Amino acid sequence: MNNLEAIILLPILALPTSLFAQSIAPENHEDEAEESANIVVLEKKASENIDLQVSKLQLQALPREIIALGEIKLNRYQSAIIAPRISGQVVKRHVKMGEHVTLGQPLITLSSIDMAEEQKEFILSNKEWQRVKALGKKVVSDKRFIETQSEWKFSQSKLLAMGLTQTQLEQLKQSQQPNGEYQILSSLEGTVINDDFLEGEYVEAGTQLLTISNESELWVEAAMAPAKAVQLSIGNDARIEIDGAFKNGSISQIDHQINETTRTQMVRINISNVEDELHPGQFVTSYLTAGLSEPTLAVPEKAVIRTADGDWSVFTEIEPGKYQQTEIEIVNRAGNQVAISGLPAGTNVVTNGTFYLAAELAKGGFDAHGH
């Protein structure tokens, strides 16, 4: 080293090392402050009150889901069209649209000339049969006995085929009044969802007067490409999303025909609707399970929450009662599980009580000791 180089380097080497430490120290303090700001410390009682639960992050196979748009439909296996079997006039309506009806409840009273004529024939044949039956085969020939019995049974069968119930038939026997009136009764319990008729209106046989449906279970019909539908099986779990809320169901049918226009295949999902939250005609997003994925690190959906900056995070347990909000990346969602990255397997993650910890963290001037 020449003299000029020594003169230049000596002042630099002579500088106190404390100057370098001072320039680095503020940055370390900022990191420590940021790290401590993401930590929540709870007393034991607080942890018990919120039912805080912690689980080890581990590999698990998640359901593979096929996503498709769907539409809520009536469950046609729990619906019925109410229509007269013979022509007649509407005498009285007993229910209105939107009304809940029970099995066997009177819906409509009708009057028909054809019904009156058959009621008269039945009354006459019933009287004759009762007389012949009382005389017995010792007095009446076998032929007369059988013919009278057959005519009585035939007359009874005609009235039942025209829409009378067995109970109404018994009432006719007692009243002996062939007035031509009869009631149509509900064939199931449900809700009146359509009533297209007026009192006094003359209606032909087969005219749809009412539609009744039991909406405690509805259908969701989801259209998808045949290549996706073939991955599904009847009985597989499914769920739908509507207005940000999820409801669980199962695949009940997979259509064997391809729609000629859309070239899609229809898959039907059965969804419980006991609380009457869903209605036919609503559009939903359907998630249909098609087997399991390769094992991946996953946590329950309720364990994941946004940070103040909008990033995804979970709370990890540093030690019992001490939890740190840690940012992660969401890889995939399946059912109520979320596949994540950014943490090693075996990490203790809060799986219940996350929102409480986030609220505590968000409090201004948070006391790290939980007071």
C-alpha cells in the first residue's frame, strides 16, 4: 500500500463502530414494533369465554368441486296440479294463493250435471243392492245377485274416477241427495303457488285450477359441460351460494340427455328449504363435489380473516394465551375448508375465535396483557 492510499483509508477505519449501530438500530426497532403490533395476549378466562380452539396445520385431502350456475326449481316430486276430472262450474274456492294447505283439505267446490246423473245412478244401484243382498241367494237367483252387485260396484267406481273420495261417497249414501256438487281435496301438504280461476267460472275437464307444492325441499338445476358432469355421482355432496350465504345439499339426478341448444348436461341438487329462505326462479352458484384433491395444507374457512391492509391471514399460537396474526396466501377453497400457503406443517393455528382476536387487535391502544 502506498502512502496516499494509507492517508485516505485511515480516517475511515478510525470512525467509531457506534455510528454504524446507530444507523441500523432504528430499522430493527420498527420491525419489532410491527411484529408486536400483530400479537394478542389473552388471559385464560378470556380464552375459555370465547371457546378459542387451536389445531395443528396438517395435510388433508379436500373435496374437488365443480362450479356451475344453477336455478332453483320446484321439487316436482312434491308438487301437484289440481284439475277437475269432469267439466263443471266452480261453486266456491276454499283457499287462496300463498296459503298453506294440509293433506285432504278442501280446495274447491264444483257442480256438474254429469256428476249429478252419476250420483243418482249410484243412489238407485245402492238401494237395489242393499235389497237384493238382504233377500240373499236363497230367494234371488245367482245371476240377479251378481248383476246387481256388479252394477253397484261399477256405479261406485265411476264416481271415484270422476273425483269423489271414498268419504264423499259414504256421505252421499247417507244424504241421498244427487245435487251434482263435490269437493276437490288437496293430495299433499304444501303451499298454493298458483290459482288461475274465478268463482262461477265453467271449466273443462283437465283445466289447471291450482298448483300446490311442498317447498320444504327444492331442486337446483345446474347446467354444465358433459366432460364435467361425467365426474359427478348421484349422492355426492353439493352446496349452493346465494346472496353470500351457503346451503348444503346433495346430487340427486344427472340428466342422461344433452341439451341440443346449449350442449350442456343438467345436474339436479336437492336442497333443504325448511325455513322457506329459497324460492323457485332464483339463480345461484353451485359447487358440486367430484372426488378428493391431493393432500394440501388447509384450515377451516372461519380461521381465515383479512388484515387491516386487506391481506389474508390466520392467527398462530406463539404459546398458550399468546397469538400472532400471520399473513398467508389462499390457494383454493373447497366446502368449508381453505387450502393455504405461507406456513409450515405443524404450526398451531387458531380455528375458532379468530374474529374475537381480530377485534381485540383492532382496538385502539390495545393492552397486550388483555386488560
